[in-house]
Amino acid sequence: MNNDAKEIRSQINRLKNFGRKNVIQEILSTIPTNLQNKNDKNIDKQILRSAILAELDAINLYEQMSEITKNENLKKILLDIAKEEKTHVGEFEALLLELDKEQQQETEEGKKEVDDLIG
């Protein structure tokens, strides 16, 4: 990775942290912060759902920033990172579906409903 790409990634990380706390807070999901205080059988599923929310928020953030930048290199980096976040969603979702059989069944039902509606 050349110095320009490193600097762009560094700026993105600073923007992400700043945006999550200040600028873009209204578009981000409220992710539970008290998960460590939970002691029930569903904690892992709750953690996974919160992680999925965080990744989806990151995808939205990067894609929205890519739409407003005029810098083509920055746009490429933002879209590449958004794509990586989509992989993370898939990883968390795969584990969630292993842990939550009802979620797995309902996901399949949802797919069938979409197929029936749009062919």
C-alpha cells in the first residue's frame, strides 16, 4: 500500500470515529452498550445482531461518503471498505443462523415470500 492509500485509510478511520460520535449520529443505529451486563441464554445472539447492525451502519457510512467525495481514489477506497463490511455481515449472519434456528427458518421463509412476489 503506497503512502497516499495509507493516508486515505487513516483519514477514513478518523472520519468514521468522528462521524459515529458527532456528525452522522442521526443515521446510525443505536447499538446496545450494556450487553456485558446481560447474563442470559440469548447473549450471543444479541451480540451477533448488534455486530450486524454495526456493520450495516458502516456500509451505509462508507457508501454515503463515496457518493459525496470528488476524489476518485477516496471513492475507490470507501467502496472497497464497504465491500469488506458486507463480508463481515455475512460472517456474523452465518454464525447467527447456526445459533438461532428460528432465525434460520424465518430467513428461508422470507426468501420464499420474495420469490413468490417477484418471481
